[in-house]
Amino acid sequence: MSTVTPSSPKVQPIAATGSLFTPPQPSTVQSSTSPNLLFANADCVSRDEQVISIQSRFHGKQKRNSTAVIYCEANFGAIDGKTANGLVRHSEKYKIVSVIDSEKAGLDAGMVLGDAPNDIPICRDLADSLAQAGSLPDYFIYGMAPSSGMLSTLERDIVLEAISLGMNIVNGLHEFLNDDPQFVAASRENNVEIIDVRKPRAKKDLRIFSGRIAEVTCPRIAVLGTDCAIGKRTTATILASTLRKRGMNVVMVGTGQTGLIQGARYGIALDAVPSQFCAGELEAIIVEAFESENPDVIIIEGQGALSHPAFSTTSFILRGSCPNGVILQHAPGRAHRCDFEQMAMPVAATEINLIQTFADTKVIGLTINHENMTNAEISTAIESHECELGIPATDALTQSPERLVQMVFSAFPELEEKQIVCAL
């Protein structure tokens, strides 16, 4: 990260979070009453959340998260809006006050994602957003992940307008605004910060693979997928949250810009790191997390797909983390790869074979992205994949998250002994 700090109908594919679509019947899903907590209506609170709650109080006051507006024009709830979608559902770092998307203006962001209403309005433009906020938000977050990785001319003007108003900028694109003289000058003039989330450290500070990953003795579980924007981060976040609710010490390592913006303590945007250093940088972060946190388990967010010719990040994740187990995210209702209509989606069995051939690991379970599927089709897909593959399968959003936990416990029974089940 780099900053300049001058001083049974078909499910509608509008509700993606990294393209994990919301369920056909919301009543079957654990709902969240807050965009900043997953499963806020749970009967027990994780050990981590209790500690954070205690530490964040000073003279009786709750620590204030920075407020933020998310720009997601024409993409909120869609695949390219996965950063905004993810932040609306879960953010440890920012209080989201509104989303900018003129095509869905007037709607509630939670309802657009198929969740319970969360009182985050979708606004027509920045002026509308500021009017509804009543005060100037601290941050303007660019909430999209276009394939170009660059700002359009119109978007440049909008970001510059936010800077001129005194808003700090969070940028997850491959275009680093701290390298642009116009943005640097504007940030200095208005005394604001620009955060280029994807910008790696200087090359002299980057690390190569050392083999120290063997010193990490707790289970390492990577959540990989059969395509990009398929819900890997969402599944990983739900799994980490549910394990914490059982009293376990869990570290989730982010590997993309959205996880870092959400507030991941450990992570790196791997797709912006020179390939020679990808495995080493991820290894070093995992070793650091292990030594600092003494976790029971480490969960690594996946990127892209090992079989996808447009991405190589999955190979670096497998090399750098050397996972003991893999959970594979698959979308049976997706006909072709995202942004590549000529590329048919692989079946789960071929991806599993490829992963287990490429790396010394084992796929311990399958999770379903239920886009374009009815409830009946989801159930059928879970049952048929379990029968075909011989591993447990579930849908992290429409099924109980406990099924994810049992998937992990089946592969790593020693973890079950470490859990502390909260009293109901």
C-alpha cells in the first residue's frame, strides 16, 4: 500500500459480492443488520470481537471508524462492482455512508444485494451523496474492479472533485494516483491523503521465497475458485467469522485490493507484485502472521483460477502459502468465464485435478456460487457434487455457515478440539 500524506424464480445476478449472489429466499440466510459485521444477529460474539470492543472504548466512547462514500457507477451489485459489494457487506475499517450508482439511486444498498435493509442509501452522484450524508465523509473509495484497471476521463474528474472537497481517496486500481502529478498536486493543495492499495513496496524491499513456510505449523487453508469474481473472498470471510465465533484464533490473509480495503491486517495485492517476488511476499506475510498471532488456523483468500489463462495469481498463492487444504468455489450456473464469452467454465472435477497435480495439497471441500440458480437447483448441485467428488459441498450464503466449519473439521480434526462453543 502506498500513500501520499501531505500534512424459486431464478436468482437475479444483481446481488454479487465478488459474484457470490444472494439467495432466492433471504429468510433462509443468516442476515446482517450492519454492513460492518457479518452475521451481526448471532447469539454469541467471537473472542476477537470482544477484545476489539474493549480496546476501542476510551472514557466510555466507542472508537470511530472513518466514514466513506463508495463510487460504483452502473456496477453496484454486479461483478465489476465487487469491491463496493464487499465493503457494503463487511468493513472493519470504514463506516459506509452511501454508494454512488445513478442506475440504482434511491434504493437501499443492503436490499440491492438481497440482504436485510442496512440504511446505506444509493445516491445519484457525489452531490446527492453529500446532501444525504449531512457532513463531509472522510474518504471517497473507488469501488469497482474494471478489467482495464484504469480510471476513465470522467472518473478522473469525479475523483479530483472529491479531493477538492477535502475527501481522502482510496484507490484499488492498477493505476497509482500517487504517481500522477495532477493528483499529487491536488492532494497537497487540499491537504488530503491518497491511498493506492495495490501499489507494492519498493523492489529492494520485496522478498523471494525462502522455504520458511514450513515453520508455520497451524493448518493453512486456501479458498480458490474455478473463475475470477466468483466469491472466494466472501466464502473465506464467512468461514473466518464463523470459526472465530467458536472461540478460535483465525488469521485471514488478503490477496487482493478489496480485502485490504476492508481492513485485513495481513495481506498483499498479489496481482501488482512482480512475479519473481509473489510467492516470497505471500510466504513472508504468512510467516509474520503465524509468529505474531499464534493462530489456530490461517485462511488465504484466492484470486482468479489456476486453469484460467488470463491469471497467474492462483499459482503464486499455491506456491507461496503451500496450503494444507483447499476449498474450491464453483458456479455451476455460470456458462462462461467472466469477460471471456468464448471460454466455457470448467467443471469442478477438472479444476480439482489440476490443483492437486500442481501442488502438494488436497481439496477438502466445494462451495457453490448460486448465481442463476433456484433453491432446488442449489440443493441438487450440492448433492450431485458431493456424490461425484467424494468431498463435502455447501453454499456459504444459502446454507448454514456451520457446514463450512464441519468441512474444515473433517479435514483437520485437531481444530475441532480447540473450539470454544459460545453458550446460547
